[in-house]
Amino acid sequence: MSFFGFGQSADIEIVFDDAEHRKLVEVKNADDGKKDKQLLFYDGETVSGKVNVTVRKPGSKLEHQGIKVELIGQIELFYDRGNHHEFISLVKELARPGDLLQHMSYNFEFANVEKPYEVYTGSNVRLRYFVRATVIRRITDIVKEVDVAVHTLCSYPDAHNSIKMEVGIEDCLHIEFEYNKSRYHLRDVIVGKIYFLLVRIKIKHMEISIIKRETTGSGASTFTENETVAKYEIMDGAPVKGESIPIRVFLAGYELTPTMRDINNKFSVRYYLNLVLMDTEDRRYFKQQEVTLWRKSDRVRTLGSAQANNPPQHLVGSQPHMQRLSPTKPQSTDPLARHSETDDESSRQNSIENKENVKQMENAADNPLFCEKSTTPVEIPPKPIVEKPVEVTADVAKSLPKSEKAEKAEKVRAVALPEADLAQ
């Protein structure tokens, strides 16, 4: 019997089915700011595993009112910690009310779960997914929670519209800035340039920064938090009319998230490129331009085998054809995979060569010339030349050189003697 929560209790363990093969990602903890490693899932993937319940005192029964497991997606606003906004809540009953006398294991599965948003931990908000197992008791429930990470993948066409704008102060400063795209994936490179059309103020230096703007709440209870993710000084000194300053910013080295707009009507995360000019009197002139960040799939859409990453030596020359998929027959049904759709003769020929190369690589184990570990080219030995025997008659012998007549004397004699007998 248990009073005030004392007495028989149990430990709960949640084990996922494919934990050994699933990727781990680091997610910031909202409590202490440290990073925790969590299993990564994508939208539409099944979440399954086992819930292991172990009683602490074997032989003594544990009364419960049922055992359940839940998959929950929720948004927590730090200024309103008492209210958790759940956008996903799935429940599976594992056991009916009864008694536990020994260790029990229960299977669970949430098939093809829609996960519309990506996990996020910011200054004023946190979006998380977790699996919660509960042993329901009359006084105090036994609860175990395990967080999982969710990433949302996107795909945009290759043709991005560049950003081009002219800004300035009338009769003082007139500049034109241009960025090559308006949408960048999280490991992309921002390329652009700044062109000075008119300069009548003494500019000391110029810098560009990436700003993350987090907006939570709505109406009067709206909170906005700006964070400078990166800052670069791109010019030092006074520019002159007609001068062009190049811009190149690599995004892979920063902790960025995809752009989030009106997530469940609770918060938004947007990114801006902020161009700042400072004159000799420390006055600042700036212009902000919003850009869209998105997460690109890291799955390889080429051959997908070890040969594609480390091709044999004799296929190095045709490697560009190996990386190109067939333009007429898609190799994958994944919507993230994009294939070229050209109908010219050269593309069809490249596709045929690609298929032949793949077929040769699949048969590499049966052909010693296709040695993947070999680092030197294998020379094919020439074929031996086999001469057909030639019948030498008396007429042919006359046209042969003297040295060949001596060597073929016996053959000539063998052919000429029967003709001599007939003449007699």
C-alpha cells in the first residue's frame, strides 16, 4: 500500500525502433542554454518503439489506473509559461487498469505523423516534440518524456530572382546594392555587390550583418527580439563615385533556422541583411532587406553508392556523366529530387553512357579491370596475331624474295611435282 506517493514505484524507459540508424542533431535547451542531442525525424515519418516499465521492488505489486503513451507537439511562450499550446496530441493506450508485478514492455506506433513545423528554441518561445509515457496512479503519476527533433525540408526552383535596389539621400548619397538571390538554403553563399552612384559625404567604413528577428504574441502583447547572427566589415575608407564593393557571406558556419512565418499564429522568425554605412561623424546609414532561409535535403540524389563517391580510376574521365540522372526516366519518387528535362541528342547520349557506366560498376566484382581500390590504370594487353596458313604454288613462289623461296622450297616442290607427272 502506498501513502503520499511512497511505497512501490517503477522506472519508465522509452526506446525507439530505429535509434541506432537515425541521425542525431543538437537542439538548444531552453532551461540552461546547453545543447542536447535528439533523434531526427521528418514530416510524415512513423514514430514507433517500446515503453519498458520496471518495478523497483520485484514481488510487490504496483497498482495503476492504466498506462498510455503520447506524441505531443507544443509551443511554449516564456512570458506565459502556464499555458502550453499543443498543435499535435496523439494518444495510445498500452494497458488497462490493473497491477504490475514484474517488468513489462509495450510496443507503440504513431504511423505517418504529420509534423508541420520545425523544432525551435529562441529568446521568448520554444517549439518542441516529445514522446511521453505515463503510468496513471491515484495520487502521483509516473511520467517519462523524451524529446525528438523535427526538421522541415523545402525545395525551390533554380531560377531565383535577384534583389536589386537603389537607395540614398538626395544630393548626398546614392548607392545601388544587388544580391544574387532572395532565397538561400542554410549552407548557401550570399553573393552581391554595392555600387556607389553618388558620394558627397565622408564615409568612414561599411559593414553588412545578418539579423534574426523573433516576434511572439499579437496585438498589444507583441514582443520582438533582434539578434545579430553575423557581422562583416566590407569596406574601410572613403569610396569614390563609380566604385563597386563585392559581397560574399558563407552561411554554413552559423546556427541558423529556416524562416518561420506565423507559426500556429504564435510566433515568427525572419532574417534580414542589414547594410550599414558610417561617416566620419559617427552617423549611421542603414538599409535592411529580408531574405528567406530554407533547409535543403542532405540526401544524395545521384548513384547513391560507394562507387559514386570513390569512382574507379578508369571512370574518372566520365565522372560528370555518372552524376547526371536520366532526363527521361526519373530515378526517385521523392519530391525533393529534381531532374533535368532536356530532349536534345547530346543529353540522350549522356544518359546512355551513364547507364552503361552504372551497369559496368555493378559488375565490377566479376571483372578484374574494375578494381575500385586500384590507384593505377590497368593496361589491357594486346591480342595475339594469328596468321592463316597460305598455300604456296609455283606461280606464287616466283614472286617471293629469294630468302622466302629458300624457306618455302619444300612446299613449292610438293605442289609442283604432281603437275610434272601429268605432263609426262
